[in-house]
Amino acid sequence: MFSNSGVGEVGLVERHLAALDAAVDGLLTEPLTSLSEAEIVEALQRMEISLRKASAVGHRLVVESVERSIPGNLACRSVNDFLVSILRISAADAAKRVKGATKTGIWHTVGGEAMEATLPVAAVAVRDGAIGSDHVASIARTMRQIPHGTNADEIAVAERILSDAARSTTPEDVAKIGVHLLAHLNPDGSVPDERERKRRRGLRLGKQGADFMTPVSGLLDPETRALLEPVLAKLARPGMNNPDDPESPSGEIVSPDLDRTALAKAAARDTRTAVQRNHDGLKFALQQMLSSGVLGSHRGLPVTAIVTMTIGQVEKAAGVATTATGGIVPISDALRMAQGAHPVLALFDHNGRPLHLGRSRRLASADQRLALIAASRGCTRPGCDAPAALAAVHHITEWQDGGATDIANEDLACDSCHALVHDGPGGWKTRVAPPESAHPGRTEWIAPPHIDPDQKPRVNHRHHLDHVVAGELARHRTVCSTDTRRPRNRAEQPIRTAAGRTAGDDNAP
């Protein structure tokens, strides 16, 4: 390929490319039938890491092409047009590669000095092969939405949180984390004020069509959503209140007459989409309210909006509160909701864990569940964003293994994650984080070997982004303060958290 295949930079690049070609050709022809299931999984993971690292090489080549003005020298209108013409890729693919190079590539000044990447932490993760182009796109979309006026420390912390999270979760989950991160970074600035929310609220029933169906549209204010979500969480559960299934259980999910086996079978054959279940659940709720006005309880608690806020938020009347269904409610709305509510004061230790609440029965009490909702806010498996309303109380040490129904041995897990905890092949394990860990008292999950060969215990930070932002911001400022006192000729050291992990560890939100 290169005219000079000897020593020097050109020869080394040619040698690397030749080795890459040979490796890929070998993998294309090598039989795979002798590989075990575990080896197939490992091969897929290693290939993905290599492809992600290769994308970083592509970014370097894009940067080199632009800085040498190669597209213009070849009469191409832009670098995108240059990539389309020489690689025969789509315009969308070319745009994605150029954006990736723009965000994570190392560019240079006119004098040749290297500049820090626009997304420096994400750039390291790409070069490590830990994240791909879709992860970078999700991170970049969130970073673009950070309001003007946000200080540099908060911007750096936001990118670190998103990039660290991307190392252990999907691009879609990174986008979800970004929504909550923006809410905690700027709880009031980007949210319309109360007068504007009142003006925009509405529920529109369209004209009934020839098929007798009625379109519905509109906007719910935060308070209305917080009231609606727990109703749907109970009545729209898979298998419940299915009008297409005569054997589907109806009514109360916690009714003593409910046949749990029948519910499980009904859920397995429930083919409704989530929006269809929401419709059926709302329909049933309206029927109940019109007939009796009683909705009963859900997972041991009355069906109601459960809003969690701190004393500091109440005193300042600022910020955002979280609901048991995963929603975010401005404090002004939460305080108004609380005027007619039954207040519950939950006390926690210095690690944010609830104080002792125990019982001798297998099922958790309502008080225990309230404490777990306030402490954990949702499913505790790393990467899961299921809110508390969709989670069951999980015995960290199983009941049949002698685990007590004690607040120290309980936490929240959604139904799908709860089913992952078992002793068979592919089963997850849970344990209480020891006192010397970074998050003492929190529930640690250990993935099976095919997901994590190192069996590293992890906690879920998804529902605690406010704490993560505050902690990372404090550490970032401490490190920056230390850096200003360093001699200028010393090499930069990686930022470490209080737990001693470097930025980029995958114990992320």
C-alpha cells in the first residue's frame, strides 16, 4: 500500500495494517464450531473492543486529513464528502465519523501543539475500546443541553459521569442518565416556571372516528404525572386487567384472593404493548373510581404518589424531588402536593442507609418499604433504571438461606432483575457492601462470569445522580486545587475518587 515499506513511521504503519489484514483474514476463515459458548461470548466481546479501538484510529486519520487539507487538495467540498468518495460509505455514516473525531479526536494548534479533546474522558474510553460511537453521540447530546452559564467544574463532572457510565451500560441508558443529570445540574433554569406550566397543561380528547376510537393528546404537569404513574404501575402490570384474556386476574394485585400462579401465566401470554397496558390500566382505574373510589394498595403500600425530598430542599424550596415511580417533580410542586399528604420522616446513617427496621415474617412491612423507597429510590441492579414503584423488596441473603426480613438485609429489585438472582448458571449474586468499601451498606451486585469475568461487585448509582454529581464535583474541585500547587513540570496524574478508583472505572451510574 505504501511506497516505503522499510523502517520509519511509514514502514511501521504499513506493518501494523498488514498484521491487521492478516488477523481479520484469519478470523474470517478459521472454523468456529470448536468454540464453547463461553469462548463465543468472549470472542464477541474482544471483537467489539477491537472495533471500538479501530474507530479511534479512524478519528486520528480524520484529524490528520483535515489538518493537512487533504479534502480540499482532492477537490472535495468537505471532509464528509471526502470520506463518502474514498470509502463509499453513506453520508450519515460519514457525518457520524466526523462528529466522533470532532468530539474525541486530538487536534492541534497552528504551531503543532496537541489540544485536549472536546470530550476528554470519553476520548480515553474510546481509545480503551470501552465505548463506541453511539455512546459518544449520547454523551455529546447531553453535553450540548447543559445551559450557558454552567461553570467549568460542573461541565467537567457531567462529562466524567456520563463517560464513566457509558463504560458499563448502553447508549440508550446513557441518554436516560443524561436526562436526570441535567435535572440535577440545573433543576430550575431550563424548566418553565409555574405560570408557564399552568398555561401549557391540558388533556385533549379528539373527535371520535368512524371506528369509535378517540385520539388523546396533551401535556401533563409534573404533579399530575406523579399522581398517575403509581396507578398505572399497579393496574398496568403485565398479566393484570387484560380484556383480551378471560383468565387474566383483575382488581387488586395485593388481594389475598389473587392466584399468583395464574398471574405469572397470564403475564407470560400477555402480548400487549406498554401503551396498550397503560390504556387498559387507566380504563380499569376509572371504572374502580366511579364504582367505589377505592384503589387499595400496591406492593404493601397505599396507591399514592410517594415523593422523596431532603430537609435542605424543603428549607430552600429549590431543586427537584423524586417519586417512587422514577419521576422528577419541582420542589414547588412537591411541597404543594405535601400539603394534603401524610408525612413520613425517614432517618438514615452517614452512608445514606436506613436505620434498623426488622420483622420476623418473610414479607417486608409497609414501613420497611417506605424506608427502602427513600433510601434506594429504585431497582439496585447496576444499569437498571426501574423506579421503586416497579420494584419488589429483595432479600439480599435469601429467606430460604436464613436471611432475615430486616432492613439491613433488604433492598429493591424490579421483577426482571429479581429473577436474575439465582444459584444456577448465569445467575447474579447480591451482598451488602462491607464497611471498608466505597459505598458501605449499599447493595452490591455481582454479574455472572460471561458478563464480568472478574466478578467485580458493583452498585447502582442511577437513582442517586444528585449524590454522584455533588461528590464528583467536590472531588474535582479538590484535585483542581491540588493541581494549582503542583510544580508545572510534573506529569498530570489521573483523577481518583475517594475509593481509589481512577476515572473510567466501570462502577458507574
